[in-house]
Amino acid sequence: MSEKRIADLFVIKSRFLRSTHLERDFHDSEALSGYVRTDFVQESCDRIGEGLRPKSGRRAWRVTGDYGSGKSSFALLLANLLGGRDSELPPQLRRVIDFKKLGVAQPSFLPVLVTCSRQPLGTSILQALHASISQVYKRGAKSRISGKIQQLRDGKTEPGDEQILDAIVDTNSQIIADSKGQGLLLIIDELGKFLEFAALNPHRQDVFILQRLAEVASRSANEPLLVVCLLHQGFHAYADHLNQSAQREWEKVAGRFDEIVFNQPIEQVGHLISSALNVRVDQVPKGQASSMRQAMHRAVDLGWFGAAQPQPLLELAPRLYPLHATVLPVLVRIFRRFGQNERSLFSFLLANEPFGLQAFSEHQLHDAEPYRLHNLFDYVRTNFGHRLTVHSYRSHWNLIESVIESYATDAALSLQILKTVGILNLLNDDLLASEESVLCAVAGDDHALQSESRAALEKLQRIKRVLYDRGRSRGLCLWPHTSVDLEKAYDDARRAVQTPQRVASFIKEHLETRPIVARRHYIETGNLRHFDLRYCSVAELVGPVMENPSNADGVIVVPLCETANERDVALEFTKIDELRTRPNWVVAVPHPLSNLASLVQEVQRWEWVMTHTAELNADRYGREGITRQNGWADGIWREGLRLSPESKDFGDGHGERNREQQRKHHEILQDRIQTELFE
Ligand SMILES: Nc1ncnc2c1ncn2[C@@H]1O[C@H](COP(=O)(O)OP(=O)(O)OP(=O)(O)O)[C@@H](O)[C@H]1O
Ligand SMILES: [Mg+2]
């Protein structure tokens, strides 16, 4: 018989691996089967439950939380609880809200589930409203209200805010009158996507509709309307490049919603992990289970679990098998800062990723070591490395990685120590790489291993000189000097640099204006032709840009449109007769540059840091970090200027020259946007 592996102790429930999609999962009876009712989930349900009290004024909520923190799953639970499906829920989720205590009957709201996209909010709501109504008013009995919604949705002109609100209130009254529900439960997921749309199209969509929606819900008294919005960050983050007065408006709108910040405390994440792995604790070898508890004891003593109660943590320890207690707090922070919270957590735990828990759990059970911080370092390097490189200025990742890479040794223990210190240096927060914590992480309660590790630590510091002790408050570190606090310098710059209102002039300085060779033409015909490249403002299109003669074979004119309106003007310009008489002139119209305002601001901030931080002169790593930041920003201008499909194509030359660079920058840009959102 083959040896038992660690993995044989897991009884995994599959639901943990996929993201929740509200509309799809609401009709899947299995969707909540493995959902864990943590204390935090319970408290959040209780808060929203308050809105059920007769005439409560707390009926508009916004749930804010990072990527993958469990917002949609929570909303799905709410839709089931308040939609009268309590008895269909898995046993652990029944009676989550104590309706008796609230003095209300079991509710039966009609859920209206909206997942926003980059389109007007009204359109998304009307679509979802129509879908919900069609569920309760079946075929023959087509209601008046359903017809009204359909008309608004399919009309030639976009419906106004008041018309949409009217439709919602009207539907609410109607379903109550027809006993189809106690009211509407409007859940708006991915609200951030709509806010992005609103920020980019201030002339088309106003966030004021949200304010009105919250007001209507709060005053809905005897005809309750509940509104729950889900989004990744505060409203202000989406309004980043709007002007000050617009930002204040957005704050005001946000203030109309009660906020629930979705951020599970560490011990509850531990609880989630233990539910996901579902370890057969009775089969964990006794010695190993006791080491798990011991390690938890020490980690709690080190203060690594903050103010969490020790007893429940000690009980939790063996259920986290084979994760060493020191791994949990580091894991949570790494995924919060550099990953996607619970989503990253579950793929670490359950997916077959290199150096992840599943790969590790192929080890034989009887003499298994726990999964320690140095194992986590390998996982992070493989799965997050490229992302960390982009943001190295905040984490010193490049430095950490290169020290560890270049340290040539056969001594496994020394390398484990360096990786342990490395991952703690990466976080650089209150989880200090002290001698005590490093010993706990690498050696646990094994006395022989502890003294061996102590000797190795000593050698790494005094003889090898790759570890530096920076005192009680800063702990062990992989580099000797105190590096400039770029994070703080960047924060100062954030305050000092205003949001740019117009960006074209700034971008122009960074653009490449060398003539472009028509390469395909050259390859196919052997004739060398080149085009002048002229960037200009939209106003200049009718003036000097067209008038200046050129010695090249042709001219490509790129009007830098600041806004959608300017872009329309530029596209209109391409139709003038004058251009017809110049077949070798091309006008290439890019997307509106206002999309790039936050990137311009980013570069300006780094330039500010460069010129206002004198200590940088003595800090090579810091300087390199900034140069890298500006390097990617430079390529992004070109990416942002990708030509719109409407503009005339001008051959392959331009594309090929920049394609590889653009691809790289595009990847960085995508990564960058993602990172920006969950940080
Ligand atoms: N309490 C919980 N019990 C079980 N699984 C959970 C729980 N909370 C979150 N998850 C799991 O975490 C993952 C992410 O959850 P979910 O999709 O709800 O997050 P989200 O915050 O909506 O993410 P995004 O911001 O990307 O939309 C899912 O796999 C989900 O099953
Ligand atoms: Mg979601």
C-alpha cells in the first residue's frame, strides 16, 4: 500500500475556487453550500437586518472591500436570506438573521440583482428590474409595470434619472400591492465599474442618481426598498481625476449610504482556511498536531495575531495543518497587499500552483514538516514575482530577491533563514524579523534545530555578512543601510502635486516624433518612404499643423484630444475637403486623453519625489526604483494613444516599431491597474 500523503487528510469542498456571480449563482441551489458564517459575516447581516424594522431609515448600504474579499458571496447570502429562501439554505446559514428579535416576520423581498458594467447605471438597473419582474408575473399576466420598464429600457432616448427612480418606486408599490414581495431588494454589484464610467463621461452620466436612490430607500417607510451596493474602494478613489467640486459631490453621494467595510479579521480568515481544507484532525500524527499548537502559542506570544483571543487560535492550530502558525498572518497580509485577498488565498490553498499548499501536500504524512515561511517565499517568488518587481519601490522586492538568488550555499537551513527574513522584509511592517520570530518560523519547538538555526543566524550575520541586525525595533534585514522611505516621499508628493486638468502639453514632451518609415511598403516594393509625425492640439488642426510644408513622403497628424468632445471635433475634421486633396496626409485620432490624467499625475509625483528628496542622492536602490517607475509611465503614453478604429490606417511601420514595447507596457499597465485597485 502506498504511503499516506498530507493531501489525504483534506476533505475539500469545491465551491471555494470560483468567484461569485450574483445573477448566475442566485439560481444555483448549491452555490452557498460551503459558505462559512464567520462572526464578521454575522455582524454585517445584523447591521443590514436593522433596516427591516418598520420605518427604519437605514436602508441604503455600500459594502466596500478589496478584490476577492467575499463581497459578492455575502450579497448572495443576503439575497437568499431576505428573499424568503431561508429554509432552502444549507443548515449553517439558516436563521443567520434573528427576525424575531427584530420584531419582524420572515421577510420575502424580491431581489433585483444588478452587476454593473461600463454603461449608465439606469440601463443596468432597468435590465435587472425587468428580469425580476418577469419572474414573478408569469407569462399571461403581463403586468402594466413590466410594460413600462420595457418601454423605458428599449426607448430611443436614454431615460432620465427621475424616470428610472419612478419606475423603481412604482414597481416596489406594485409588487407589495400584488403580494409578490414585501418590497424590492436592489443589490448593485461591481458599482465601481459604473463609477469609472461616470468619471470618464461626466457629460453623460451623473452619480447623483445614486444619491436619489439612497434617499428614496431611506424614506421608503412602510413600503420598504433596500439598496445594497458593492464596490472595491471608496467613491473618492474613482473620482481621483475629477475636479475638486466634483470630488466633493461624490463624497456627498457616498455619505448617503451606510458603509460596511469588508475586511475579515485574521482569526476569521483562519476559520475560512480550516473550513476550506476541512482537515481530518484526528488523523494528524500526534507529535505534529502538538507542534502546531506549540507554534501557535509562540506566534501569539510574539504578538503576531494582534488582539485576537489566544484560546480559539490554539484550538484552530491543528485544523490549519500543515500550515505553520507563523504563515497565517504573513499570508493574509501578502494577499491583501499584493494579491486578491480570499481569492488568492483559496488558489494558494486549493489550486495546483507551484510551491502552493497542494503541491507541498504531496509529501508523505508520517515525517512531514509543516509548510513554513520559506516555503511561502518560494510560492510568492514564483506566483507574484513579476508583479512585485513593478512595485519594488514599495517593497524592495528586487533587492530581496537578488540577495537570496546570489547567495551561493549548500546549507539548506541558511537559505531557509534568508527566505524567512526576506518575506518579512517584503512586508516591512509590525511582523518583525527578530531572532526569536525567525527561530520560531524555521525551527518550531525542535530544540536541536533551534540551536543549529541560532548558529546559522550568527554565521549569516558575522561571517557571511548577508544579514544585518537593525536593532530591536527594526529587526533583521537583508540590506545594511536605511533606505529612503519612498512611500512617505510619495505621500508628500501626492499632497503637493495637483490633479492635472489638461494633459496634452505634458504628454507631448514624452512622445517620440522621429519620422516613421513605411516598412511594409519598403519590403513589398523596395521603395523607402517616410512619414513625418506631428502631434498637435485639436485647436491647432486648422492652423499651423496643416500649413507647415513637409519634405517627407507623407505626414501623420495626431491631434491630442483631451476630452470626448474634442475627439468628436477631430473626427469631424477628418472629413474636410482639404484632406481629400492630400492623399499622403493621415489624421490619426486617439482616444480622449483625460483617461491618462491619473497616469500623468503619477509621473509628476515621481518627478516631484526625485527633485524634493535630497537623501536620494545617497540611495542607489531608491533612485533605481524611481527610474523604473517613470520608465513604464513613458511607454504608457504611447499605449494610451492607441489609434481609434475610425482613423485611417497608415501601414505596418509604426505598429511594428512599437508593438513589442507596447505589449510589454500593456502588460505592465494591466498589472498596474489591477494592483492599484486592490491596494
Ligand atoms: N465566508 C466565506 N465562506 C466561504 N467562501 C468564501 C467566503 N467569503 C469568500 N469566499 C470565497 O472567496 C472567493 C472570493 O469571493 P467573492 O467572489 O464573493 O469576492 P468579491 O469580494 O465579490 O470579489 P471581487 O471583488 O473580485 O468581485 C470565492 O471563491 C468565495 O467562494
Ligand atoms: Mg464580486
